[in-house]
Amino acid sequence: MSDEESLNLEDVGAGADEAEPGQKKGGFLSGALIAILKWVAIGVGIIILVVTTTVVTFGIINKGRKAQNVATVSPEYRAKAPPQEYYDNIESIRGVTSDKVPSIFSLKVSIGYAKGNKEINTELIARSRQIQNIIFLFVSRKKADELTPEHYVQLEEDLKQQINQVMKSGKIESVIFREFVVTR
């Protein structure tokens, strides 16, 4: 190559860093700011695209489907207790508690048993005085503080167990207080 054919860098455009007279030269800050804004816009666009795609995909997948994470309740739990028959012919029971200064109590009970069970009904009729005495003795042994409403459920359960000990033709299912008064 000869000297005449040598490249002139200004002809090729190597002098682009120099500004033409009358033009402002762009600074480093404006070029960097444009690059940052470009990447931020690309990032925001990708996030919007991913979120939109995810929402649409899950909407299509779950369309018409019930929630799978809801716990199902077993039929035994949902089933209501069958209705009972009640024996209400036990007379009102009155007595005093076992406190040093006795309190007076008065209660009426109903005894629940399986509906249609005539054998238990017949036995309850035959044992009504015995059952009345069991209840009287049980409650008489208690102190007045043990005969408050917060103890009623436990008292009913204990009485049910006491009565079931004497039953021969079947077991009762519940003892219910229809009236319970303790006077101090």
C-alpha cells in the first residue's frame, strides 16, 4: 500500500467524538440516564408480562373448580344427634347441701333415652323412686359451690352414669335439668 492510499481516520468517521461547531456535546450523565431508564422500562415490562401471564393461567386452570384447600367435614361430625324421648315423671327433688351452713336446693330432671325404646321407658317407670333417690343423694353430697351453672354439664354427666349403673334393659342417653335452684 502506498502513502496515497493510507486511510484518513477523519474520512471514515473516527472523529465522531468531536462535536461540529455550533452543536452541544452530549454529556456522560445524559447517556447513562438514558441507559438506566431503558433497563428500568424493560424490567417493568417483564414484570407486567409475568404477572399478567400468571393471573390468566391460574384463572384458566381454576375455572369452575372448587377450592381444594377447604377441609371437608366427616359425615359423623355433621350428623345431628337423633331426637330422644324423655321421661319427665320424676317428681321435684328438694334437699340441703353438705355445707357447714347448708344451702337448700330444688331441681327437676328429665331423663333422655333412645326414641321408641319401650323397655327403657318401662324400666324408668318401675325405677322412678329409686332414680329420684339416686339424684337426691348425689346432689345432697355436694357443696353449694359445686352446684353452680358452670358445673351443670358435669353434674348431668355424673348423674347419667349413676343412673346407668342400676339400669338393666338399656342405658339412658342424657339427664337434663329442667329446673335447678340453690338458695343460700
